[in-house]
Amino acid sequence: MRNLVRAAVALTFTAGAVLATGAGAQAGAPDTRDAQDAYAGCQSGYVCIYPGASWNGNRPEATYYQYGVYNLSNQTGTHRVFNNQTGGASVQLCTGYNGVGCGAKMPTWTYWDVDLTPINSIKLSA
């Protein structure tokens, strides 16, 4: 049964990664795993930002847990944004402060390598 659940999770993440690809962003699903695990230093339930387009040795530079809007500071160039939230929660990248001008919703268990220079806030929601 567990293998069937993992296969379904892997298919969901792969489909989400394909749908999440947008201009200036790459999408991907790191691998298959139990949906409640931490990955690459990002605890389950969190959104993590890594410097550059890598997992940075499993060391995110910023982590976010509670639903809401977070204004970013000094985030320029390409970063990896990983949505390790659970229960279908999403994250949006917004060009304005305080959650204004938000783009597409990034589904759970998806990462985007994206230029954060024009991004001034992120929005975590159910």
C-alpha cells in the first residue's frame, strides 16, 4: 500500500512541476519520498529559499511556516524556492510588497529556480 501511495505522490509532484513551469522559472520535484519528511534541510510544512539554483548543501537561507505574507529584503538573482508545505498549501511570488501582484500558485512538493530581483514578497496560503 505504501508503494502505491508513493507512486501517487510522485505522479502528483511530477504533474505539479510540469504545470508550474513559467517564464523565468524552472520547476522540479526533487525525488519521491513520504510527504511528511524534511528534504534538503527544509522541514515538512515550510517554504524554504536557497541561495542560487541549488540545495546549498541542504542549508536554506530563509524559511517560512505560517500562512500569510512575508516581505523579502536583499533577495536578488536566482534562488531556489521550495514549497515543502503539506495539505495542498501553496506559495506565490509577488512583485509588490505586502502580497501585491502575485503570480501563479506553486503547489506542494515543488521547487522553482527563479530570479527574485523583481520579487518583493511571498504569500503562503491553504
